[in-house]
Amino acid sequence: MHRLWVLVAVQAAISAASLVVEIVAGRMLAPYVGMSLYTWTSVIAVVLAGFSAGHWVGGRLAERPPAAALRANGWALLAAAAATAGAVFALRGTAGPVIAALPDPVAAIVVLSALVFFLPSFFAGVPAPILSMIAVASAPARKGRALGAMFAAGAWGAILGTLAAGFVFISWLGSVGTLATVAAVYAALGIASLASAGGFKGAGQGALAAMVVLALAAGGLTRPDPCTVESDYFCIRVIADDSGPEVARLMVLDHLVHGIASPDPARLLTAHAMMLSALPAMRMQGRPDWSAFLIGGGTYSVPRAWHAAGTPVRVTVAELDPAVTEAARRWFWYEPGQDRILNADARQVLAGDPARYDVILGDAFGDIAVPQHLITREFFALVHDRLNPGGVYLMNVIDHMDRLQVLASVVATARQVWPSVEVWTDPAHDPAETRRVFILVAGETPSGRTRITNASGDAIRIAAPSVQALVEGRDPVIFTDDYAPIDRLLGDRGEG
């Protein structure tokens, strides 16, 4: 392992493997703490901290004679393999206690990230200075080139690992399978390093340790998967709810319930589904037919309810993840029929297709927040341009009752585009719940009614003076493509 090209290849492989773990980390945490800005910030910070500490320790080990340094390198890689294979057990063993002990979600994300992914990154960071020192020593006449080649190998490996994780490994192997593969790569490189340092004896020791590591990785593969389906975008879980008098199933994307459905399409089991179904029908009442563009599919409860009621609507749905649509068909009784399903980002669809609609309905969420690019003034202007005369835009908003700053900001932003912006909600909201669902209704004219009552529940329109007081009582942010801090507004739980 003293040849420069071998050292370069090994360094590239280690860097690639370590970045694969970083990408997988976010996916593995998602079912427990969501896939938010805070999740990725914590993962990146923890991984970089692990690399940094590993590089420091590796630098001290690199001062040893080459054979001793290679031996330490081999054991570090085997430790990286063990820590990576054990991440599955560490996450599932600590997630519940950490989340229960830390009510602040950001603190829980940081602690959980550190407990599970610091050690894999630490041990993966040890080899870089050792291999670089050996590379420089192996090419005394070309020290600068050797050092540059090692740095380049690390960068290229990181790039290839990132691409491979996102486009190949997670899609084909899933998160746990990907971690098992990385553990096997680390173990193989560790054995090679020990063999180079100590010959047959070193290889035998490494092989014995690698067998233990691979057994651990295999154990991780046999653990129950929290995901019913792991798609390119989400951990999709289908949960049967037997607590009520009727059959119901919940669709959980990562850690958030995105819909509840029953075999009866007319029976809407959530307040937001009832409002998103009833409010457009109320606004379009009297029209012989109308068109609707839905941002997000979920359980597809709204189009199911419309079709069951004989509503004369032509439905187009932009659902980014085709696995969500397939899950709705397989487990949530959805039959597309004449509905047009587009597996694409809704903003891209609306920007690229000049078609106009009578209703555009926003019900897309990443973690607990609407994706930033779907709440901005620029997006609302695009929606306005894609509405027919008399058309209406509806949007699902979740906010904390002790803040309501997100709701105030969304209203203030929508008012930049539409003359009429209403807020509807469920009057039967449980005051013990700290979060509440609101429906924004924006158009050229206000709704003709202030209350809707049907078999699925009630909805009331918050009086215009109360909405105005809400906006004036906060310091609302006008969301733009340049600045839309919805994660911070939802994460800020202070008084105000």
C-alpha cells in the first residue's frame, strides 16, 4: 500500500464512503425527527466535527513509522466499519429516550445526530493524514504533487460518494443496506491496510475483526424496517388505526402524518381534508364543471371525496414522489380514473405549462413546514397567473398557537398578490393541542359564506378584523425567493 496510486485510490474510497454515510444519516433520522433544515444542519455539523477530530488523531498516528501507522490505519478503518454497522442499532436504541428527554426538537436533533453519527465520521477521518504522510514519504522528489493528489482524491471521492448515495445506493439498497455496504468497504480496506503493515498475521487479525463487523451489519439488515416503503424522497409508513369505530389508515411521510383515510371516500377524517374538499366546492358552486390543480397528493383524500360526491371537477395533481401515489393506490383506496398525475415539482409544472385552473390547492409539506419555494410572493404571483377569472387559491398552513407568526406572514405575503385573503379553521380545535391547522383562501372576491357544516365536520371563516389584528400584532415577514425563514419561525418557540 506504499504506491502512490494505491494510496490515492484508498483515500478516494474512504472519502466516498464517509460522504455516503453523511447523506444516509439525514434519511435515517427522518422517521424520528423529520427532514428539515435543522436535521441537515445538525448532520453536517456532527460529521464535520467527527472528521476534524479524526484528522487530529490521525495526524498524531501519522508520526509513527510507516508500518505502525498503517497498522493504526487498519484498525481505525475496522472501527469505522463497526461504528457504521452499529449506527442502525444506536439510532433505534436512543431515538425514543432522547426525544422523550429533550422536548426542544432542535436539541433532540443535535443530540441524536451526535450519538449516532459522530463515531463513524471520527474513525473515517483518521486515515487521511496517515495516508497523506505515507504518500509524501513514498515520493520524496515529488512531495507537493503527492500531497496534492491525496487532497484531490479526498475531494473527488466525496463528490462521487455524494452522487452515488443520492442516485444509486439509497434508491436500490435502502438506508440500512447502504450502511452495510459502506461497513463492508471499510472492513475490506482495513484488512488490506493491516496486511500491508504486518503481512499474513495482520491480515488474519483484520479478517477476524471484519467478520464480527459484517455480522453486526447483517444483524442491522434483519432489524424491522420503520418504513413500509423507502422511496427516493421519503420514509413512507402505512399505519392501521384501530382505535375508532371504523377502519382507518394513516400515511406517515418521515415523521409527520400526511393523511388519514377510510374506505368510505365521503368520510374525511381530518379537519384540513374536510376544508380542502368543501371550500373549493363552495367557491365553485353553480359551475357546470371546473378544474383543480393540487399541489401534493398524500392519501388523495380530496379528489376521492370530490369524485364520490359527483363533483364536476377535472383534477390534476403534482405529486413529487411517485411512491406516494403508488402507496395511495395500494393502501388508501385511491383510483386515479381520469385524474392527471404529474410526478414533478408543482412550481416547475406551473412555470412550464401555461394551462389555467379554477382552483389551485396547496397541501405540500416538508417536515412540518410548507417548502420554502411554495410560500413566496413570486410563487403566489405565478399561481395568480395560472388561475382563471374568478379562480381561487387555497393553502394548508400549520402554526403554533402561541406564535402564529407563520400564519401572519403567509397572509401578509398573499395580500401582496390577491385583494381578498381569508383564513378558515376548525372551530372544534382541541385547546390542549399547541399546533393548529388553518386554510388560507385567496382570490379576487371574498367567500359568500362564513361557515361550512357537513358530515365530516365544521369550518369557520375567521372574521376579517381578527385576521387584520393578527397581522398587525406580529412582525410578519414577506416571504420572497430570497428570504423565506419558515423553519426559523416554526422553530422559534419563545414568547411573543
